[in-house]
Amino acid sequence: MVAMERYFEDFGVGQTFGSGRLRVDTERCKTFAAEFDPQPFHLDEAAAQMSLFKGLAASGWHTAAVAMRLLVSGGLPFANGIIGLGGELSWPRPTRSDDILRVESEIVEITPSRSKPHQGIVTIRSTMFNQNREAVYLLTAKLLVFRRPI
Amino acid sequence: MVAMERYFEDFGVGQTFGSGRLRVDTERCKTFAAEFDPQPFHLDEAAAQMSLFKGLAASGWHTAAVAMRLLVSGGLPFANGIIGLGGELSWPRPTRSDDILRVESEIVEITPSRSKPHQGIVTIRSTMFNQNREAVYLLTAKLLVFRRPI
């Protein structure tokens, strides 16, 4: 894996990357929500059926965290790690328990730093799909990336 | 609390809301990162000292999840819950263990739905501060909000 890890000068606009897969567990959806997003439609099947979601939905922040796990675990081969400065995100549809998720990413912009010659910003556009190839999460993120050490 | 919960027609641009406070725990930073963002600067003090962060930093997604907890637990008095469609976020500086965090939010835009008369979009701009009143997280989010049931 190390041989595939890339530095700033190795990236180009249009390069694409795919992650592994992760299955979302019902109990983990509920415990994540209990800690960070305790709303009825994330905690209780009956309440969720009565809600806008028409069934238990993972917290959007759980969805975002799972996407990060997929990116860190091989989804983006950045040698210095994935250091996000910020970005835009959306949840076009809910993540359901037992969904099997996968992230596909594309580099959409590369900007060398003006003041720091050893680093730059790589903007990636990532989409996380469920097992039916429906997008559940879109993230466009600006990542800090370093040049290869001399 | 119920009496203070608000519906779409109760909101106006410029209204502000403050959350309670939450302290970030070192061990929870590490277990969150181990599950969702297993990078050395989130897991190990010595590795973090050698990194860009110059010390253990919470995962940005842990930071985002803590902000959601503060919003759900009184930080935004939305009667139908906090249902995010998407937004923009950034992390202007790291969240450190033992930071005590608080969110302040302002309504920046209100858009009635054209097709669904009982709902609309409320855009909020939230800032999460640490105990030194330094911003660690900025979120501008579009939230789905319902009118009061008749």
C-alpha cells in the first residue's frame, strides 16, 4: 500500500479513487444517534416510521463519519493523511441500517500554496453510494496535501 | 421547553440562538477516531506532536458530531427536529481534548417551499467556540422546517 501513497506532485485533476465497502449496523446507528444526534427518527423504528424518513435513518453525521472511515481506509491514497480544511456536503437520501456503502472520489481542483512551497490544496468531490447505487452523501472537500519530502 | 419550540412561521432572519456546553474527553477523541478517522494525529499524543497539529486533535467529524449534539440539545428550538439537507463547513483550528465547546447560531435566510405550502428551508450559520472563544467549527446549513400543524 505504501508504494501507492501519493504526494501533491502526483495528483492531477480528473484522477479518480474508489474505497472499500462498509455495512451500517442498526445498533450502531442508534448508539451514534443517542450520543450525538438524539432525535426520534434516528433512535426508534416506530417513531421513524411516523416521520419524514418513513423508517429508521442514520444520523447524517454518522453517514459523514462512515464516509471518512472509507476515505481513510484506502479510499484516498494521500501519503500525509487526509487533512480537511472545509467543504460542502449534502445528504440526497437517508442512510438506512444494513446499507452497504462505498465512496468514489474525483480530484476537481489543485492549487499550489503561494506562501508555502511544500504544500497545496487538493479539492476532491466524493459521492457515497448505497448497495443500490443511490447516492446517500456528497462531499466536496478542500484537503491540505504536502509535496514529497526531499 | 415545549412552549419555546418554534415552527417555520416563528422564524426570522437575524434571530440568534445559543447552545449549552460540552467538554471533549481525550479517551472519546481517540475511540471516535479509531472507529471513523484512524489517523495518527487523532490517536496518539506522540505522533500528534510531530504532526501539523502539534498535539492531539479531535477528528473534524467528531467536532461536527459534538456540534450537532449541542444543536439538538437546546441549541436550536425547532419543533420538528433538526433535519439537514446540506451545508458548508470548515474547521478553522483543531478541537483539543478538554476543550469546552458551545455553539452560537443565527438565521441567515428563510425560503418558503414553492411546491409544499406546509414547509420551507431555514438557513442557519453556526459557529462553535472553545473556552478561549476561538472558533473551531463553522457550519452553514439548510434545514427543512415545517409550519405549525393546524
